[in-house]
Amino acid sequence: MKLLVTGGAGFIGSNFVIYMLQQHPDYQIVNVDALTYAGNLENLKSVEGNPNYTFAKADITDVEAMDTLFSQGVDIVVNFAAESHVDRSILEPDVFVKTNVLGTQVLLDAAKKYSVTKFVQVSTDEVYGTLGATGLFTEETPLTPNSPYSASKAGGDLLVRAYHETFGLPVNITRCSNNYGPYQFPEKLIPLMISRALADQALPVYGDGMNIRDWLYVEDHCSAIDLVIHEGVNGEVYNIGGNNERTNVHIVNTVLQELGKPDSLITYVQDRPGHDRRYGIDPTKITNELGWKPKHTFETGIKETIQWYLNNKEWWARIQSGEYQKFAELQYGSR
Ligand code: NAD
């Protein structure tokens, strides 16, 4: 079995490549990644030299490069490659549309031309927009994205759906809640707060800090995608979430407590424009139909994650010295 994993040098993609090589030692994995600011081959040091793993540096919007890769034989595509940070999408929407919409279409065309047996589009609950105080996102919830990021992901998802309806391409779309765990780029909430708290820097929290996200440990997301690849019914959407709704300020307080830092580091900053209030996933379908179950609770996952960042300071220190630093200063100032 040969898997083409796009965006495998990013946070979830690299965890997925490592997970799949462990779970399926006989599978071949080709990781294609453009190595944008978010791509980091250091995440994959543990699998370098594995004869079943290869890396190709290429952009998913590059038709010729994708054709060359697919022509070498691909059974399954798992599309993680994306611009993924909401704040960046507010500053630069064009690159989000290019990668998340056009890139998906280029991959779909190649998948169709070379008759892949499964195309899994890794998407997000953010395409469903925002929830009020009650209710959960199901697979039937209408798509009402509110940020350029979520709108571009919704555009990609709709193309995936259309390639199934029009051409019979064997697809699945997975929509997951917020992930956390090892190798997450330190611009995202949890690693950002860990790295700033360790440096005794102010911890910027948007608005009143009461926005709610539904958190999932990245390894549990990987096990869900593995199941969808093998058991997912073609054309179906599967929501993935672990019933772990937490307010942002709860997350930040947990990080401070675990690190023994004072809550005086919390600084409330002007809210993000169009900031969704609450996300909550109903995972009944993947649980009942495919038998998926997460292994981690939020309490065990966050402890493991903080410990990983403490043990791997060089990993994130190197990242923070690069292009991210310019963006971080623009967003959060240099305090
Ligand atoms: P990430 O930003 O860490 O990684 C994205 C990867 O894609 C990077 O390695 C980057 O170099 C690569 N990439 C970007 N543009 C590319 C292009 N044009 N061609 C080839 N490679 C390109 O993102 P992540 O957090 O790992 O998210 C992975 C996927 O999961 C995304 O599709 C995202 O929408 C989705 N998702 C993420 C979360 C989350 O909480 N992080 C939750 C739900 C869904």
C-alpha cells in the first residue's frame, strides 16, 4: 500500500507519518511538502532512513510536480497540506485560497487521473462557523465559515465532495476540532503559551478569554484518520472530536499551573476580528459507525504535551528565531 501524505512536515502531518509507519510497517509513505514557514523536517528525524519513507519537496498547486509524483503509483492520498493559521489568513487571505482551494483541486485531478483508491481530505470544524451556548456540530451542520482560513477550507471540502458526486472519486472528508501535542508550531495557542510562560513573557489572550474550543490530542486524530482510510464509506464526512470543550482562559491557566507561573502573566488583548465564540464536535458518527475512541483525556494529553515542550526546548527555540519571529512581533509585540 502506498500513501501520499501532503503537508507531512507540518504539525499533524508529521505526527501522522510517524504514527502510520508504526501502525503499518509494510506501507510505503511519500511525504510531499512545500516546506513553508510551518513545515519542519526536524519533526521527522525519527523516521529518516526508514526504507518505507520518502520525502519530496513540492507545492501541491504545482500541476506538473503532482503529476510526476502520482505517476509513480499512489493508492491513498491524505491531504493535510494547508495554510492553517487563522490570524495569518486575516493578514494574507490570497495564499490561503491558493493552497487550500486550488491546491486541493490539483490533487483531486491527479487522484482522478491515476485512479487512487481513497482520497482523505483533512478538514476542520471551523467550516461550520460558530456555536451558541448549546448544541454541537454534526456532519449535517451547514457550512458557514467566518474567517478566510475556514472559508478556504470549506472551498476545498466542497471540491472534494464534487469530485465524488461528479466523477465517483472515492473520498472522505474528516472535520476535526483543535489539535494539540508534540511538534505544534509555536504560533498556536498551547505551544505559544508554554513558550512565552517559560520566558516570563506576557500571555496574550483574545477578548474575554471565554471562547471555547474542543481539544483533541494529535495522536487520537491520527488514529481516527487511519480508521477512515480503511473503514470510511466513500463520499462520507466524519467529524472527529473528544468531547473536551475548554475556554481559552482555562487552557492558559492550566499551562501556568503546570509550569508554576503566576496568572499575572495573562494579558487580555483586543479580540480577533470575526472570532468564533464556540466550537463543539459531535463525534457520534465516527464512534458508532467506525468504532473510533480517543485514548487521551484533556488532562492526560495536556500534561504530556507540556512535558514534551519542556524536553524539546531546542526544537521550538530554533523555530522562534526564524520567520515566525517577524510575524509574532507584528501580532503580539516584542514584550
Ligand atoms: P501546519 O501549518 O502545521 O502544517 C501545514 C503543512 O503544509 C506544512 O508542513 C506546510 O509546509 C505544508 N504546506 C503549506 N502549503 C503547502 C503547499 N502549497 N504545498 C505543499 N505543502 C504545503 O498545519 P496543521 O496544524 O498540521 O494542520 C494540518 C491540516 O489539518 C490542515 O489541513 C488543517 O486545516 C487541518 N486541521 C488542523 C487542526 C489543528 O488544530 N491544527 C484542526 C483541524 C484540522
